[in-house]
Amino acid sequence: MLNHKYDFVGVICVKNANPNGDPLNGNRPRINYNGIGEISDVCLKRKIRNRLLDAGEQIFVQSEDYKVDTFTSLRDRAEGILSKEAFSDKERLREEACGTWIDVRAFGQLFAFKSKDKKTAGVSEGIRGPVSIHSAYSVDPINISTIQITKSVNSEGDGTTRGSDTMGSKHRVDFGVYTFAGSINAQLASRTGFTDEDAEKIKQAIYKMFENDASSARPDGSMQMVKLFWWKHNNPSGQYSSAKVHQCVKIERINGVMEPVSMDDYEVKLTNLDGLEVEIIEGF
């Protein structure tokens, strides 16, 4: 049982990395019309799931490149672990799924699988999770650099000429500070069985979000969780609205700084709310 409402705000520093490529725009870092960088909530949840996997937790939505079992699809995983009765009883499906996988009882999940024969209707059940996370947005407009790259060998051919596939591009954010916010709803937690112990696991996964997350687009050290602000209300309903809590954190450029190049060019300001303590976790 979740006895407290939680709110949190995270501050991410990005330097020479592509924090979240847009596949519809040549995998360039996501950006809006005002030049503000974006990291989608789906991307953040993927990293949290991976860190929970690292910690030994059971995860339902595993990516192909970060999988710890032999199941080939979500359906295979559900049918291989849940009982047969769960696919004909929605309440049992909810109970077994939430009891098995922490990401289901945290973020929720839509179970929509067609029947393998025409005699049954299949299963369709949506589970709403108590943990909600907003997309992360940069404090200032970001600058995106593009470099051309080449491979030293051809994928095909006799090697006498250079193929078109040997040329490519890489995109990166030179520097940016992003913030995101989220909350944990006690009312929804009562439906999934999410507990205060689970909230602690989510907190640890968030501030370790970029551990073991390196890739060609995100080299080690290029992305860092600078600060995580974590509020634990003294009751399930919350002492303040999430909007008011999230607005307690302000990030501003230091006077005189025109083009920020490091976190030292920003000042993080925190406004305290009466009766609500905040835990501040420095970057991992």
C-alpha cells in the first residue's frame, strides 16, 4: 500500500550527445519550433526500466537490445509467465501482472492480444499506473551539430569502389540542461499494488538513469543526472498540488552568461513549501 504521495523534479546535463533522436527527422535530437530540446517521457521510462532490470527487478516491457529472457514478444512473455485463467478474467490479469512486473504496477500497461482461434475473444485490459513522468525540456534553446562519418569498408560489393552506404551523419547537442517532472499517485497505486518500497526503487532508478546507458550517440559521461528533487508528502492525497511542487525548482542562467557551456553557467533555485520537506540527491 502506498501511504504517501510523491513528487519529483530531475535536472539533466547533456554535452556532445544525442539524448533522444527523432526517427522521423533523420534521428536528429528532438527539438520544438522554439529551438527547445526535448527528451520524450517514453525515452525516460525506457532508461528507468533498464536500471530496474540492472537491479534484478522483473520487467514486462524489455527492449530487444536490453533483454534478460528468451521471450520474443510481449505476448510470449505474458503467456509464458501468467496463468491461463488470467486471460479470461480481467481482475486476475491485473492482479498477476501487477504482482509480477514492477513496471506494470508503476507505469501501467495495455494488454491487448488477439485470440489464436475464432472461438474466444482474446484479451483487452488497460492498467493505469500511478507513476507519471513528463517529457524533459531544455532550459534554453539548444545548438545541434552534425558531422559526416564514413565506414572504412563496404557492406557489399567487390571493394573496388566506395558504396553509398559508407557515408553517414551523426547529430549531437553541443550543450544543454534539461528538466523533467513527475509524480506518484496513491489512489492509482491502490489498484496496482504499488508500495512505498516500490517508490524507493523508482527513485534509485531515476538518479542512476544514465548508468550503463552509453552508446555511440551517448558516450560515457556525456549525459548526467545533475540533481534529483524528491518530495514525500505526509498523506496519500498530498499536501500541495503537483503543479505547485514542481514549480518550486527554477533554473536560470547566471547574470552575464550569453552562451552556457557548462552547468556552472546556471543557478538552480529551490523554493521551500511549509511542512513539505525535500530530499536533494546530487548527480550520480
